[in-house]
Amino acid sequence: MRKLLTATLAAAAALIAVGLLGVAAAEAPTGSPVRTVGVEGVGSAPIAQEANGTAANAAYRQAMAAAISDGQEKATFLAGHVGGTLGAVQSVVEENGDVECESEGTEYVRYLGVEPDFGTGRSGRIAAPEAAGALKSPKSAPRHKKKKHKAKKASAVSCTVSAGVALNYQLN
């Protein structure tokens, strides 16, 4: 009886050890790790200064498509320079978006349209540099005689929506 008990315990211990080894073997890494190349693509598209929601989203999606193309070009370049080829996309993340407007030269102008759907990426903003000045405390200015102001010549306003996407490709 004692031998039977000892043999049963030995067999149970052996089965437990084999089971643990089987689990450890299943958790061990197998083969080479997948090589990847990660890039950030950027793109832009024109947008009307007073764009409605549909037009703003269409322009933003056009900018995102340009950003994806830019990212793919960058990834292909990098893959080629490390002796590989570009594989399938592993991940895509909407990084950022913004709208900027300017008139002739470098004078910034406020965007007056509907904000595009920048999503919940890492950031999204609409540039309005003059808004920062509006937050300053008012100063009392000395009173002067009123002057007749001449009408300013209207200048063309150009607005651009930009987008950034992070792309991660498999490297073959």
C-alpha cells in the first residue's frame, strides 16, 4: 500500500511538473519579433474661412488622406534604407488637426467657420492668435479727437486645415 501511495504521488508530481512546463513553453516567445516602422504623416487642404460643418469635415478628411499618403511615402523611404520592404499597416492614430487663416502676407486672421471633427486624437485646435490679445486686461487709453477713418482695402483670406496621423507598418 505504501508503494502504491508513493507511486501515485510521484506520478501526480510528474504530471504537475509537465503541466507547468507546458504552460511555460506556451508563454515563451516563439520566433523573431515582428519588425515595424512608425512614422507621422502630415497633410493639409484648403478650407473656406466661414465653412459649414459638412465642408469643414470634407476638407479635414482631405487633409487626413494627404497625411496618410505622406506617411506611407516616409515609411517606404525608411524601409528601403534599412534593407526591407513595407508590409501591412499595423495601426493608424489620428494625431492632430488645426485650422489657420491668413491674409496677404503673414497677417493671421480668425477662422469663422464650424470646427472640423478633429476627433479625440491627441490634440486639435483652431488657431486664433488675436484671441490671446483679447484676454489681456483692458488699459485706459487717453482720449483723442475722433478722426475719420479711411476704408481699408479688402485683402484675400486664405485658410488651411491640417492633419497629422501616426502610422505603424510591418517591416518585411
